[in-house]
Amino acid sequence: MDLTLQKIALTLMATAILAVNVPAGAATLKKCNTAPLIVTTKNVGQVSYFAENCEKAWDTQSIQLDFAYSYDIPEWAFKRAATHFLKKNVAGYNPNMALNQITQWYKPVKKGDLYRLNYQHTAQKMTLLLNQKVLGKVSDTQINQYFNIWFGATPFNAKLKQQLLN
């Protein structure tokens, strides 16, 4: 009996936590794939790709990437890589684009940290979180192009792109 009450209490708490963390009007996302995050030859964590529909193109729907890190990574490494791959993958890139607001929010991570990059298609809004703390939100008609870092023609890691989207 006590075990059943504990299960009910835990279920209610988990439901309440999930309700708080899902923005109002946000699409329900499904976990599509998870892949190792390889930098040069070192596995520094894993990335999970979520989408409304795993069979649909990523740039036509709400999506999310979760980056779980198994190593410390400095802030400058995120900013340098993001800027480099945005320049390679976003037509007409310039430093004043809304995309760069996201890059500026990056902080250093420690082993066990989780970055979440969430895009709401209908609102055209991107949110960056570190360990469930919102670092920033930006709305722009082209903001989902930030995912070109990983999904563009010249991505951060072509194998990662293939593993996440296929």
C-alpha cells in the first residue's frame, strides 16, 4: 500500500515538473535519435534530437537538441565553433543577425551539464537553456537557421548530422 502511494506521489510530482518546463502552446516533441558528440576524435558527450514528427524535415517544424556533456568545455569553444559554422551554412550571414544572440549566451560547461536548444515553429522562437535555466530567448523569422550549425550543408560533424536525422 505504501509503495503504491509513493508511486502515485512520484507520478504527480513528475507531471507537475513537466508541466512547468513545457512552455504554453509548445508542440509535443518526440525523441528521434541520440548520437555521440565527437570533437576531433574525442567523445565529449551525446546529442539527442527531438521533433514533432521524426519523419518530417527539421526546418518545417518545432525541434530541440539536447547536448549532454561528459567533459568540461570552455565558453570560447562554443562561441568560436558556432560563429564558424554559421558563416559556412547561413546564406547572407552577418554578425548583426539575430542568430548571434544565441551564440553570445553560451557559458562554459562542466561534466554532467546539459545544454538545450529549443525551437518553437509557430512562434518562430528559439530558447537556449543550460541545466534547465533559461539563458535567453529570441524570436525571428530565420532563427531556426541556427540549427544549420549541425544540419547545414557543411555541418559541425557530418556523421552526427546523419545519425540524428536518419
